[in-house]
Amino acid sequence: MTPPPFDRAEETPAGGETASGENRIGRWTLFRDVAVLQGKLVLDNIKDLVLVPVSIGAAAISLFNRDGDTGRQFYHVLHAARRMEDWLDKYGDADRIPAPPFAQGQDGESIDALIDRVEDLVKRQYERGGVTANAKDSIDRALDALQEKLARRP
């Protein structure tokens, strides 16, 4: 990225290192990055507002696909959303300086890891025949009945 010509000379644009080895950001670079982040956040919020009903609709349609094709529409929506996330790259400008220790990720640290642990707990309870087994069976019966009813419609 070419720095704006109005960055102060003693500040290194785009997070470069000074002769002393420290990272310095010019104030115009900071202004630009703040403005760009705000624009990206607005676009991300619009994406999320659209994604809520679209993903629910795709999931509803996906429930009634033939076996082996279950979820196709929903997962297509997820792939499109992931592509948009990559394109937005909301926090890409953070790489102008090294991340402080509190902001460095740890292996296995994510919301998905937490959800996996909770899911494992629920599966273990299900396997023991607990409340979740009865709930799953009831939901499966209701969805099967709905699918049969929709299949009989002319």
C-alpha cells in the first residue's frame, strides 16, 4: 500500500519499522484505518442482517431434501458467508503492528471448540438415555410426520 503523501516524515507509514526498530503508524494511516474499519463493520452488519433469514430459510428447505442431500442449501449459504468474511477481511489492518500478548490466539481456542465440548456432553447424556434422548426422539417423530404430510400434498 502506498502511504498518503501527507503522512509526517518522522512516522513510518503502514506500520514500517523506524531506524530504532520500533513500529510507528502515521496519524493519516490511523485515520484511514479507522474509517475503513467502520465501513467494513457496516457492511458486515448488513451481511448478518441478510444472513439470518436466508440461513434459516435454507435450513428449512434443506430439512426436506432426499437422504444424502440433507443440508445442501444451508451449507451453500455458509460457504457464501465465509467467502464474504474473507473478502471483507475486517481486521486485516491490524497486521500493521505485532499483536500484543493478550490478543494472540491459543491453539484450540474458539467458539467452535466450546460448542464441540458442549455437544460431546449432550451426546454422552443421550447415549445414557437421558432427557436429551427423549427430546431427540420427539423432534425426529415430529419432523418425519411433517415431511410425510408435505410429501403427500399434490
